[in-house]
Amino acid sequence: MSLPLVKSFQKRLEDIVTHGGTRNESSVRAAFQTLLSGWAEGQGDLRLIPEAGYSPPGQKNVLRPDGTLKDALQQAHGYWESKDEADNLDDEIQKKFALGYPRDNIIFEDSQTAVLIQHGEEVMRADMADADALNTLLGLFFAFEPPEVTEFRKAIESFRAELPGLLDVLRGAIADAEVEDDYRQRRDEFIETARKAMNPAFNARDAGEMLIQHILTGEIFQGVFDNAQYLEENNIAQQLQKLAETFYKGKIRRDVDGRTKRYYGAIKAAASKIADHHEKQKFLKVLYETFYRAYNPAGADKLGIFYTPGEIVRFMIEATDTLLNRHFGTGLADRGVEILDPATGTGTFITELIDYLPRNKLAYKYEHELHCNELALLPYYIANLNIEATYEQKMGHYAEFKNIVLVDTLDNTGFGIQGEYNALFQSVSAENLERVQRQNARPVRVIIGNPPYRANQANENDNNKNREYPKIDKRIKDTYIAHSRAQKTKLYDMYARFLRWATDRLKQDGIVAFVSNSSFVDAKTFDGFREVVAEEFTDIYVINMRGNANTSGERRKREGGNVFNDQIKVGVAVYFLVKTKPGSKKKPRPCEIHYHEVPDFWDAEQKKAFLRDNKFWDIDFERIRPDDKHNWVNLAEHDWEAFLPVADKETKAAKSLGQERAIFKEYAPGIVSARDEWVTSLDAKHLEAKMKAFIPEYELGYAGQESEALKVKWSRNLKSRFDKKVREKFSKKHVRKYAYRPYCVHYFYNSSVYLDEDGSTAEFFPEGLPNLSISWNFGGNQSESLATDKPSDFHFTGDSQCLPLYRYKGSERIDNITDFALKAFRTHYKNPKISREDIFHYVYAVLHHPAYREKYALNLRQEFPRVPFYPAFAQWAAWGAELLALHVGFETVAPYPLKREEHPPKNSTPEALALARKAKLRPVRDAAKDYTGAIELDGLTTLRGVPPEAWVYRLGNRSALEWVLERHKESTPKDPTIREKFNTYRFADHKERVIDLLARVTTVSVETVRVLGQMPAETV
């Protein structure tokens, strides 16, 4: 890769000289800079920083080499200095060294010759016209690692290794201090006030962890900013220091100091080489992330610790200033424009604001009108330091920043409610309380920031769920959720909470400017959110940066990189919500929504460059006119509304026949186990064995198991049942078959205790009573339907809703096709003989109609299906019946005549035979990756003669045959107990059954494609 970069440089240099006629430094320097930048980016975390400051050891003056090679921690790995061709290069090198330029790893060049100096000695000199020589010189330059960088890396690794022991020492010391009256009294006072300021559930353990963070990070601040007084002067640090002084002394302190000396020494050595305070802020930020993820990875995940790239922050500040001027005739620097960052992290938005605001207006703004909040102690400390250091750098003198508050913003709903905050917010210090009260009394005009991104917990075993906020959550329920049509509304994401809070906080004309998860732009569950924000604001500007890594296939490619340096998986949007109060006699005008999204395939760097290189009004916004379902983008077909709903919430809730307006009365999601590895299996005996082990472990409970490899995969529902003392003994009668994935039947343990959600199994599929159900996936990238005569899993066809033909009350069968639907079909087709079964078949056919699925793809992503009244009802019902017979009876249809080829192993040793039997289960493809008609099962057997059309029938991103292959592969269980005790699945034990199943599913696939091919090519 490196040699092409060198040759590209040579070509560019030749073009510059040919067209410009000169080799002076300013003309040709850019070419070599591009070469170094390209090489650095290919190294991973290295970047070339132009003209970064460098302070020679023992000197206060700042030098600025043309380029500095830095890593993510702002540590310098090398330098570059460009000179004119007319200069004597060797003389210029000596002059630079006399000024104090670094000698450890630096390139001097004049566009003709490059000289590499390492450790004060010339290592290599290269003619820049000699590509191989220049390539070798640059290889040496980039391979160099300064001793302090090596030491820093080793110190970090050592600290990570030492940290568990350090934490044990400090936690032990705190446990010993618990018996001392002085410690206990101060701790209890701290807990009581912290509960009111930060978290009602704050307890002694939390206080201890906060105290440990305080102890371990004090020297970091001193090392980076040379600020020994900070922890003595900061109002929060003072309270923690008083608590620490009750026990952190003598042997314990000497022990901790001895084990952290190397780490803190390396930090101080690295920080001493950073001259610019902005670079120090970046260093401290990355250091914090490194420390906090080593110290408390669960806490880092819970807080969503990924800080905002500078390009986003600066763009948002300038854009907010522009919008203030346009809508209100004012600006960020003007008096009366109070600015609040409600989740400041390490202070990025406030420090950039300080840099942005004019110097002659900054002092007043800094003292009175810049505000920020932070919940977590470490970023609060860092933000305070960063803000004060940025102000001192710009103004030339130090001033305390008195408008930062340690508080949980989402609990601080006392603004505008007279007297409430006094009761709610006794704080962790009297001064902090005063700051909360002062901030709440201010008329904030701008709320700007990056709310925490994390919404929900991936694994309940982590016991790391974000806490509830009753007041904000009630406001969300009364607004966003009350206006939503979504069946499953999930609007307690942290950024939705912060936006609800910010909207309520912004009492007068003003702007909310956030960067966050972009799901509100098009997610079905955010329909109510979109409706409400369009009512509460007069102008909305959205820049969708995309980058959603939770998508797949072609859409994932189009999403491109994530503007947060590819560190997060959710899509990102930058947005500005403008609230303008109408005059006393004016009627509020409708909200104007302005939308722009970045192009397909852009990587993270292109997206950041877009924000860096464009002014807000340079962006080509599209005016959005939402449809009646409050969709902003991907607007659906208008004739959809005239069709008959397959199911809806109103019909499900209807108390009388006259209120029904949909085809199916009841519907429910499929079975959600939340612990598939425990409660499902291909083999009934295997499932019985697992459940006999699982149930006793459940009865032991979950307390104290937060950080261990658990034997029970806990979920919120399972914990709730345990807490309510719900118990259930093992019973073999609970072992039943169900539709796990397309054309893959498993056994599941049918228990309302051990399943997370039972999918209305008792109502739809009681044991021994027949039924049919259509499972329909909507809201995903593709809509899929598949029928079954068994209970089905929630992920049977994606995130599935089940539409049964019947429902049961005890043994009584009740038709689930409504009287409303029966009358509608009979009336439209003028045929009184149409039955409910006919309608069921008709719906199934329409849901499979290729032209329907293509034309109404956006509608089907956004809501339950609606079906038109196609001509020739009987034909459609017949197609549906034929498809149902194939899909439901896939295990009994005639097998397709596939050819079986056996390949006996050449070596008959047990080892060779075991290797040959290892499952492969994959279609054979040619060089163009097209299917060849063969399936390789293992090293012994291949099936041939699969017709091409068999691969055409797909559900989601796999063909039906590939679903069978995928679900029968051998894999290592994620659950450690399952892995250790119950990992008994071997493909060889199921091989003959799978061969038979593949032959039958081939028939199903071929016949399904035939039936679909008979349907009209267009919707009619």
C-alpha cells in the first residue's frame, strides 16, 4: 500500500512544479503533507496534525513544526519540517535544532531530498525522486515508537492489570471504615443529599465507588493541567475529600501510591509534551475514556460514553447562532441569550462556545449565561477543568466557572414550579444546591448538546439498566406515546427523554440543538413523537448523518460510516428545533420541517468533512410535508388508506361488533423466550434435561450474581416473577413443538413463568386443539409472512405478529375473522357463500403477491397490512389455500428428487472420519457466487440437482433452503453453563432427517415460486 502513495506523491509534485514553475516551500509542501496523512491513516490511530504546538524540555516557548504525527492520546510519534529548495537543507536542520526542535524522530525535506533524524542521529537520506528509497525512509519514520509512548502504553496495560487489586484494597478500606462513626456520619450525609441531587436509589455502594473515582483520578488532573488546587477548591471535590480523609492515609495510601506511580508518571510525562490546551483537553478526554472503561465498563456502557467529534460541535454552534439571528434577530454572544448544555460530558460544547464567542463579550457570558450539567463525577471534574483552562487560555487570566452543576438533569424538573426544587434538590454541597437553584431561575434560550445515546440494556444479567424518571416518563406517556399508533411503542430512549425535558424547559422563544440517535426520523414507533414535536415547535431542521450499523445487506452499505468515528452502531442526526411564540393576536403557523440527508456510502471522514466545510445555509434542505400518519420520509402510497386493515388496535380493543373495522379480531406477538438456549431445543429429551437444571437455579434467585457467569439468563420479567415468589415445578407436559424459524421446528418449554412472553399460546394454540396462524413481520427492512399450525417464535419471520384463524376460550373455539370482515367481503363480491376460511386464504395470497409487496413496501414497513379487494376472489383464495398447504405441511409434502453423492474419506482413521463428518451445510457457488444447484452437507455427502427456482423463494435475507441449513449448523453456545453441560448437538445425529427436510423444502420452494408466478404482474 505504501509504495503507491509514494508514487502518487511524486506525480502530484511533478504536476505542481510543471504548472507552477517553482519548488518553494509553500507551493510543494501540500503534496508531502498529503503523502504523510495518507500513510498515517493507514496505520490505524495515527494522524498528521499540521502546525501542532511543541514545547522543548525546560522552555516555555512554543514551536510549531509543519506536521506532528499523533495518536489518539495526542502523543507525538514523529515530526516533519519542510524547507525551500533554495535553502541549504543541512544548515536549516542545524538552525531548527538550535531553536529546540525535537530530535527523536523527525523528517526534514526540501522536495528533492528527505533526511530522517532519530535519537539525534541521521538514520537515512533519500532522493525524493527514488520511490523505493523514499518508501524505505518513510517506513522507518512510521515504525518508530518514542520511548515515552512505549512506556505510556506499558503503564496503561500495567494499570489495567493492577486495577482489580487496587479496587479490592480501596473497597476493603471503605468496608473497614464503615464501622467508624466519623466516616459513617459523613457518608450518610453525602448519601442523603446525593439521593436528592442525582439518583433516589443512590446507596452506600455508590458513594464508595464515587469516592474511589475521586481518589484515583486526583493525580491525573494534576499531571495533565498541573492543577494541584482543583480538588481542594471544587465544591464537590471538597465533600468527597473530607470523606476520603477519614480513612485514606498511612499504609493504605502508600500501597495505592506505590501501585499507581508508574501510571501517573507516564501521564505526566506525556502531558508535559503537549503545549496547546486544546490538545490537552483531547488527551484528557481519551485518557478518561480509557480509565473509565478499564475501571467500570458497565458504567461506561450505561452512560453511553462516546464523546462528540469537534466537527459536529462547531457546526452545531455556528448553525444555532445563524438560526437565532434568522428567527429572533439575536445571537449566541448577545446578552439575554442563556445557553445550557444538559449533559455536558467532559465539557466539549461549552469549551467550543468559549472559543467561538467574541473575546469582548465572553466575560459576562462566562459568569452569567453559560450553564451545563453533568451526572457522573469524573466527567464533571474534567469538564470543569477543561472549561476553566479554555477560558484562561483565551482571556489571559483564570476565573472560576460557577455555572457547572453536578445533577441529574432529567430529575431536575423544578424549573417553573414554584418551590419544588428546594424540596427535590438538596445537593451534595450547599454551593451546588445554589447553582441548581440559580440555573432553574434563568430564562434559558438555547439548549445544546449530545444527550446520552444508550436506551436499553442488552442483557439483564448485567444489572446495568438505565434508571426510570417518573416525571419525564409520564410527560412522554402523555405526549409522544399518547399520539402514537404503534403497537409496540418504545420511547424511553435517553435522547427522547432529554428532548422532552428540553422542550418543557424552553418556556420562551428559543432553540433546542441536539445530536443523537436518528431513529426518530423514520422509525414507526416514533410516529407520536414526530406529531408532537411538530406541534410544539415552529421550525425543525434535521441533518441525517445516517451510519446505522444495525441494518443489513445493501441498506447497510448505503448507510455508510458513522460520524462518531465508527464507535457507535446507531444512526446519527443533527437537528435544531425552533420555538417561536406567536403574537397575542396571531394564530400559530404550521411547523415547517426542513430535511437533508448525506449521500449513500459516505464514510465517517466524508461526513465530518461535510460538517466542517459547509455553512448551515449552504445545505440544500428539502421541505417536508408529513402525511396523515406523521411520517417525514419514505412517504407511502396514498391508495393504501382505501384498503381493508388486516388488524388494528381499535378492532382488538372493540367492545362491540359495531366498533370492528379490521379482518382479524385478535393478534399477538410470537413467543419471546429471552433465553432460547435454555428453553428451546431440536430434541425433546435435551430440552427436558436443560429445564431440570434451569428451574433449581432460578429458585436460587439472582442477587449477588451481577458480575459472574450466570447459570440463569435473567430478564426483567423473570426477575419480577422471582420477586413475586412465582415458582413452578418441572412438568413434561410443558414440552411442545413450535415454529422456531422458517421451516425449522423446535421444542419449547411452554411455561408462563420461564418464557418471557408466551405469545398468547393458551388462547391461540391450546394443547391438542387445531389452528392456523399467519406470522407477519412488519416494521423491519422487509415484510414477510409465513403460516404455521403451531405456536411460533417472535423471530419466526422477523419480529412477528400472529394472526390466527381461530382463538380459544378453554375448549370453545371462536372465529377470529370478524363479522365486519365477513360482511365486507360478501357485500363487495356479491357472494354470500364466502367463508371465513376463504378470507383467511385470500389474505395469505395477497400478502405473498410480489407486485403488492413491492408497490406497498413502505406502507408495510410502517404498519399492519391492508388488503385491497382484488378481482377474481375465488382465484386468490385458491392460491392462498395452495400456499398454506405447502407452507404448513412442509414436513409431509413429496420430497424433490435430489441426487445424493457420497465421498468416502481417503484416510479411514477415526480422526479423519470425524473431520469428514464435520458439518458444512452450505450451498455450492461458482466463481460469480451464483448457486450451482449443489449443497455441501459435510465432507462425506453432497446433494445435487437443486433447481434454480428453489433459491428464489426467500424469507428476509435467506432462501427457505438456507434457513434450514443455517439452523442445523453446529455452533458454540453463548451461555457458559449450556456450553459446559448441554452442548450435545451434533449434525451427524440429525443428518438423515435434514436431508429429507431439504428435499421437501425444495419442493415447497419450487411450488411456491410457481404459484407466485401465476399472480398478476401488477396490482389490480
